[in-house]
Amino acid sequence: LRRRQGNTEAIWVQEMEYNLPGGSSSLDQHRRVWVPYYSNVAGLLVCDSLGGRGIGRIRLSPWVINGLYKGNDMRNSKYNIHRDYYYNDPKNAKFGQKVVPLAADTLYKIVPSTTKWNHYLDADPTGNGSYKDLIMMRLGETYLLLAEAQFKQSKLGDAATSINVLRTRANAAQVTASDITLDFILDERVRELIGEENRRMTLARTGTLVDRLKKLNFKDNSTVQAFNQLLPIPQSEIDLNKDAKLTQNPGYIR
């Protein structure tokens, strides 16, 4: 929906439409990567209520699934994070029963996932194209950016007020100035923008990538070092700078 149609959240939208020249793109991979590959489980058919056809290349971390949301935050509701699957193929003996996944299936087939990119059309059941509007900028993130700026100005009460705009509409507990830290703001960005923002860019921008990776990733992070905050500069880019020396980021071999 456009703003003139009552959508007060969207600021900048790339509009998509099925069967319209220029109205779809095979380059938009959001559904493909975020929606699990449930259709590769016997007894589960591709359908709209499960998000259409995805292949589960990205999954939420255990921290997001189990520790990020508190109380009745509606951003954690079953309508926003899909956790349970039921066999929907009438030909399957387990039709209507809850799926109990095999251990290997919890990697990318039956996993909790954000529903933000759920999309299905009967005319395109295999999901060859994307026809869902892409929101490039929306109101929620402006409040988060405002709160971050206010935090850097030591206006913690104002930052709490900005964040509470989002938490009020999400039915989440209100916060006060004493709750406001950069870590909290980054947590709130996940609660609001999971599946939308380029998280690595945000963490690199705020200088927190390595610290948060070590703190929140359950995998062994012993090989991660401080210089991994930045990616290496490709040698091809260094070579292009024939009139000036482009120095490799620290920690990487030239």
C-alpha cells in the first residue's frame, strides 16, 4: 500500500506487481533465503500460509529465537516468527499432525523464521519471481536512528522516548533512560528490523561487530580477531588505484 492509501509506515518503496512489465525480479532473493525449505520434507506442500517456496539459506540465531524478545512483544508472535509446522498434504498419513523435525532438518528445512518475506502466488508456485513490494525505508528505522543519535548526545531520556514509540505499538514493555545503551539500541534494531537491514553493515558502522559476534554467536569464535571488524580490500581494487596507494586493511596479507 502506498502512503496515500493509508500506509504511514512506508517512506520509500520499490513497487512490484505480478504480470506487469518491470513488476517482478528474479534478483530479489529475500523469500528464497529466509523462508525455510519445508517443501523438501515429505508431507509438506508449498502454500501461502507457510510463506511460499523458500530454500532456507539464512536462519535466525538461537539468541534471536530464544533470548531477544521478552513478554508479549508482538514482534515475536506466531504471525511474525513462524515456529510450528503441520503436515498439509492430504495424501500423507500424518496430515494435520505437527511436524517433529529430524535433527538435520533443523538446519534449513524446519526452522523458526521471520514471516516478513512470505509470499505466494498460485500462478507461480515454485517461486521463480518476486512480486512483493520492497520497503527500502520505513518509519520504524527513523526512530531507531534518532534514538542512536540521541544516545550519542547523552540524551538518554529522549532516546528512550523514541524507542518507546516502537515498543508501544509492539505491546512491549516501556524502557527508561537507565535502559539505554548502544547494545540495547542494537538489540532493538534486531527486534524491529530482523530480516530487513544489512546487519553486518550496521555492526561495522557502530564498531561492535566483533564484540557482539563473540557475545551472541553460540559457535566457537576463538579465530575471530579485532581486525575482522573490516573486510579485506580485494587486490583488484588495490590494483585499480594506479595513481595513489590504497593500503590493505590491517591484519590481512597483501
